[in-house]
Amino acid sequence: MLFNHSCFIPDGNGITEYFFAASISAGENFSTDAVSLLKAYDEYIREHGCSENSEVLLRFHLSDITNQTPVLDELLKCRQSFISIVGQPPASGRIALESWHWCGTGLSKNFRQSSMQIAMQNYSPVWFKKSQLDSSGSFDQTAEEFDALENFLRARNGCVADHTVRTWLYCRDVDNNYAGLVKARNEFFAGIGLTGKTHFIASTGIEGHMPEVNRLVKMDSLSYPGALQSQMHYLSAPEMLSPTTLYGVSFERGTRMIFGDRSHLFISGTASIDKEGMVVHPGDVLRQTSRMMDNVEALLQCGDAQLSDVRIATLYLRDIADAPAVTAMVKTRLGNTVPLTAVKAPVCRPAWLVELECIAINTNGSKNFAVLR
């Protein structure tokens, strides 16, 4: 069993944030693996002052999501966290997890099946997913996902354009279905007034399966309905990687969310791409990994951050056999202790062999905004 964790401890009286990653080698069956992993995970987080009550995000990567989800659902039925389950086989074993914890006084969670809102003194972030879809096809399903998010936020005096910080889009058979996803997202953003001259939303669009074999798209999102638009800064590094609009897609390379005592930096799925939007080092996964990390570093620097500020990262690989070498290279840049999960998940272009997303936190906040507490 493998565990890693990181934490951010503020200078003042804001919340303390913890990130965990855990995986387990394949045992007798999935049920045994899942029970063992969750038991060890709960013991591990308690050793670091965390609990189910402090857990805000719990994401699982499974090797056979259709057959494994019912088992996992039963094990998690009493958990009051935002739970995301994605069909992305881990580098080893059948199951891996990632989690995010907020520890501080005055926090409470309003949990529902498809959403979770954290009640805080200064902010009330919302996690949202749509539990089921009525449409078919990647275009219609993506449109349904975004419409549901917009309607959900409107009911809470928010909207996607002003308050959604990050989305995660998982697409079954990304080589064939990603085009429909992109078209629907482009049209939705245009319909709410978002263009290349305004801003988009930080996002990862990646191969990922859902339990229902006819569900081609699943979206998770994080929004701050009470935040000011001026708290969000959109990251770019045009000398290293192109704007996404150059090749017909609409998402931000990264978003910096600025609070009074810290900044959160959400780096979208980032691959080996150059300033012309072209794949760099086709066919060479290690050279692509090096360029990918250079791109991530450039985006972080745009947001007044460094690679040393990364608190958790997810590594997506087209060929899972590349995991040992690529993981080792990434760890030389991020450090051995940063929670890093490697999964099989092809990127949106077949020539991209590897992609990384991450969350960074540092103390570079602004007195213009409230502390995160």
C-alpha cells in the first residue's frame, strides 16, 4: 500500500489544507482491495489530524468501473464528501484514491447526492456533478452537463461565467467522442458570453469511463458563488504554450484563485505542446514529460507560484507501461512526497502520450480579499 500527503498551513487563522493519495496492489478481489484501502486511508488521515468530517473531495480511479462501482458505493454510502468515481485504471492495482481536506473551526458541509456546499465564515464553495444524464452522444451530454451546472448555480445567486473555478470532464473513448464534447462546450461558453477576449474555465478533458456504458461524458466542478470575479486570475505562458483557442477549444490553461491569506492555483491538464499549438517530441514519452513539466512550471510562474507549491498532481498516460519511468521523472521536478497518482487515460490527441494536472497553494494572497476560513 502506498500513501503520500502534503499540507498547507496558513500564517494566520485560516483553514489548514491537506491532500492525500493512496493506492494498493491487487489482492484477491476488488472488494477486499477497497475495504483494505479505505481502512488504511482512514487510519492514515487520522494520524495527520484529519477525518471524514474534514474531507471535502474524495476521488477514486478504478480499473473496471462498471463492475466495481456498486461495491464501492456500498462502502461509501455514509460518507458526507463530494465523491467522484472515474474509470481510469491506476498504474498498479485496481483502485487508487485522491482526497482534499479542510481543517478549521466553523466549517460545515451541506451534502446532497450530486453536490456539496461548505458553509464557512467568508466563503461557501460548491462542488457539483450530475448524477445521471437523459441525453445520448457526447455533444448532447456535454451540453446537458453545463446546463445543469448553470441552473444549479443560478438557484444560488451564481453563474458559471463568474463563479466556476474548475471543471473536470471525463470522456469515454476520447479519440472518437472528444470532438462532440469540445463543440458543446464552445457553444455553451459562447452562449453565456465567454470568448477568447474575456475568459474561459480551467479544465481537464481526458479519457474516463462511467459505470453506465452509454454515458460518454461526466463533469465535476468547483465554484465559489460568493467570490468576486477579481479574485480569479487566468494563467497563460504564450512563450511556451499556445492559447487553447488557437486549435479550436475553449478552456483556460490555469486559474489562480486569490484569497486574503493564500492563493489556489488550478493547472488544467497540460501536455507537451508549444506556442503554435503543436505536439512537441512525438513518440518520445520522456521528452514529452520534460516539456510538459516546463509548461506547468511556466503557468505556475505566471501566477506567482513555483513547482514547490504543488500540493497534489494527477498523471495521465496513454500507455500505462510508461508509468514507472514517467512517474520517476515527474517526481524529480515535484519532489518525492507530493501526492501523485498515475492512471491510464489517453489525452485528447493521440500523439500526446502524457498529461499532468495539479493544484498548488502558497501564501501569496491579497489583503483586498477575505481570508479562507
